[in-house]
Amino acid sequence: MATILPQAPVQPLQPQAPVQPLEPMQPSATLQPISFPKTKANPDPSLKMKAVIFKNRKSIEVGTLHAPAITEPNDAIIRITTSAICGSDLSVYRQELQGIVTGDIMGHEAVGIVHKVGDGVKFLRPGDRVVIAANIACGLCLNCKNQNYVHCDNTNSNRKLEDDYGQRSGGVFGYSQLKGGYDGLQAEYARVPFADVNCLKVTNSPLNDERLIWLSDALPTAWYANELSEIRPGSSVAIWGAGPVGLVTAMIARYRGAAKVVCIDYVPHRLAKATQIGATSTIDPGREKVISKLKELAPLGFDACIDAAGFRIQSQLKHKVMKFMELEVSGSDFMKEAAFAARKGGIICVIGEYYQPLLSSFPIGAFMEKGLQLRGGHVSVQRYWASLLTLLETNKIDPLPLVSHILGIEKAPAAYTMFDKKRDSVVKVVLRNPAQA
Ligand SMILES: [Zn+2]
Ligand SMILES: [Zn+2]
């Protein structure tokens, strides 16, 4: 018999950042004047840098620009030592997001050394080694005070998301006008607004950049997926997408004691990697029927189904036709398969990207009849990264085996092509900047 989720008192998961309930909105909070930082950094005329620059759809180049200068008092300028390419950078590369402009600097994952700080920065000094968070938070607004940093009210001056969804999310580095239009981190220097909040000091960490870089986004995202999915000893979880985030999500699920971890992906070398890092089973939808295989693996259903793949999955003919006719961008394979595969009362968790507001084939009947719960969203990196640093430093989790390529920043165009086409057994690509005296 399959083991059902233990009903015994739930053991607190270690380490767990304190989760505070969202305080009721105070009327005064909604009336506070919002002041966005200047999005585009002033150039530093005395310093040039290399940067990975968006040209056109599927075309990027490594160009030379002026480095950014301190533009707001809370800014720090970071000399980036290492950056990384994330699965969601491909959405920028493929121009799948609105508001990607020629000349934008790519990337939102980086480690570096503080070069300069503005007058308002309290906790950082030149020479400090830091990890930079993918999401930009002010640390002052009600959402930031409740540790919902990704929903910061003060860092995204673009109102498109507010028009679509009622409220807008916070800013993100290198991620289109939709997320504020900030320059990205795949460069030799970057400007970090509200630097005290958005830099994690790692000066004394013995870890190399290739391990620390996971704290910028992928590792907190994976932890958040596990939190939302309530993964605990004995849990069963199926994960769609075995890219870097899906794989590190599987790794953390195993660390948290999940008994059954199934990874689903079309790319054989990714599935091999999933097995290597502890997945108990893998499914290639090109060779097996996902629903029947999942039913065979967990007849009572999975405690959690996690989408780490996003809107691109669409094997059904109907969706291919709708995409072709530009009626719908997002595929519904995940939602349909997950609603079937989840146990009664199970959790469906979406951490993959969905940019379009609507999905026409939402399996609402299963939610009603099986009592499913839908959770998801972007992670607030700053909520988890200090605890996760401890996990890395104590070697409880080591994502280094997922780094398949370490390349110089000048190789970025070839690296993007390789990652986009999933060639050369690519999993995670890390870009190094030349060492400086
Ligand atoms: Zn990322
Ligand atoms: Zn804020």
C-alpha cells in the first residue's frame, strides 16, 4: 500500500524562516505616497564594462558600456564576479515577455564584490562579498515588512500588471519593462537599488561563486515550492520540468524527507540528472503517457504536483492550434495532468512562468470534486536566503553537480543558444567575469 501523508503532528522543518501572517492593510498604508527609484542607472563616465545585451529575438551580444554610477542614495555598485543563466532568462531571450527593449542588459542571478555604496547604505562597505537577489525590494513597504519582498510596492513603476491583475508585483533585474525595466546582472558591474535589502553579505563564506549563485533565485524558488507544497517526511511529489529549478526542487524535496519524487521532462539528459540527484522515478512524456504512469506510481495520488516548467508545455493538439492562431499562449497540459494525478485534498503548486492572464482549459471540476488546493507565485528571495546559506555551508544541500558549464562572459551568446536548444547536456550555465586586480 502506498503511504499516505502522515497525520501525526507535523515536525517543524529546519531551517525555516519565520513566516508572519500578512497584517491587515492599514488605510494609511494604502495612502502612503509611493516613490519609485530611478530605473535606469546614471552612467559612470570613468568606468567601462562588458555586458550581455539583448539585440533582437534570440539574438544577444556581449558589448562594452559605461558601468553604472550611484544613482539613488540607497544604491550599491557591485563588481560582478559570477552570473548565471536562468530558465526564465530564456523568456527574455525569446522575447516572450512584453516590454523587452533592444539594449536591455540580461540576467538576474549574480555574486560579486561591493565596489561603491551610496550615502543611504548602512550595512555594506566596499570590498564586501555579496549575493544579489533576483527580485528588487524596498524593505519599507507593508509587503516587504511582511516578508513578501517579491510583492514590494515601491520598485516597479510599470502599471501593466496592475491593469491586468489589480496589483503589480515588485521589480526584477533584467526582466523587461513589465518588472520595472532595470538593467540585468550579466555584466561586469551592476547597480543594486535598496542594496541593504537586496544583497546578502557572504564575505566570510567558504563557498565558491558556483554554489553561492544558487541563492540569487533558483534555490529560494525551489524551497518556496517545497514550502507551498508542504513537503515533509513521507510526502509524494511529482515535478513537471527538470531544468535547474525543477531539479533543485527535487533535491530539496528529498532533503525534506519526501519518499516519492517523480521528475517529468522531455529531455533525456535532464532525466538522467534527476535520477542522479535522488528522484525516485522519471517520466519522459515523449515516450510514456504521463497520467497513466503517475497513476501507476501513486494509485492514491500525489500529495503535491509542482509545475517547474511553465507555459510552454502543450502537447495537446487543441493548444498547438490555439497557439498558432495566437488565441492562447499558455499550455494546459500541466494543470490537466496535475489535477488528475494529485491525491484528494492534494496541492497543485505553480512556480513555472505564465505571462498570459487566462487559461481556457482549467480543470475546475477536479478542484471541486477532489478538494484540491492551487498555490504558486514568485519567491521572495530575501525571506529564505540566509537560512539556505546555512544549508549550503553545512553541506546539507549541494547544487554544484547541476552546474554543467562554467564559461567566460564573452561566451554568453553561444551559451544562450546551447541552453535554449538543450544541447551539450546543458543543465545550469554559470558565466564568470575576468578576475581583476
Ligand atoms: Zn532565475
Ligand atoms: Zn517594498
